[in-house]
Amino acid sequence: MRKGVLELCILSLIAEKDVYASEIIDQLKDAKLIVVEGTLYPLLTRLKNEGLTAYRWEESKSGPPRKYYQITEIGNKVLEDLKNGWTALEDSVNSIVKKSKK
């Protein structure tokens, strides 16, 4: 389940604006989702290989060039499906949790 959640979160972040990997890690950390580079980079590569994201290189003012990821049209469709799946899962879990409070 965590794998699908990470894809949802990462595609959501990339859909907001073009971002580079360190920025993704920082935003996930701010949301209390700790993801290390060893987890993120293979996932970003898989998303790119599946045609859900693309990237471009951009010069950095402080250090080497950065790879900025952007979401593709297919990625937007998959993101919408993931969001719908998340909402359905959330509704299902909430219906069970609410029953247990009674």
C-alpha cells in the first residue's frame, strides 16, 4: 500500500510544478513522510520509464545542473486514477473506523 501512496504523493508534487529530487524529498519530509534517496530515485526512474513523468536538465546557481521532473499527460491521467483510488480507500477505512467509535 505504501508504494501506491508514494506514487500518489510524488505525482501530486510534480503536478503542482516542475521539481527536482531534493525538493521532492524536502516536501515529503515536511509532510512527515520520510523517504530516502535510495527509495526516491528508482521510483522516479520507473515513473519516467512508464511515461508518467519527463525531465529536463537546468543549470543551478549553486552546484551541478539539476534534473527537473514534470508530469506528462499520461501521468495526469494516472494521478487522477490514484486520487480516486485513495478517496475510495479513505472512505472505506473511515466507514469502519466510525463504526468502531459507537
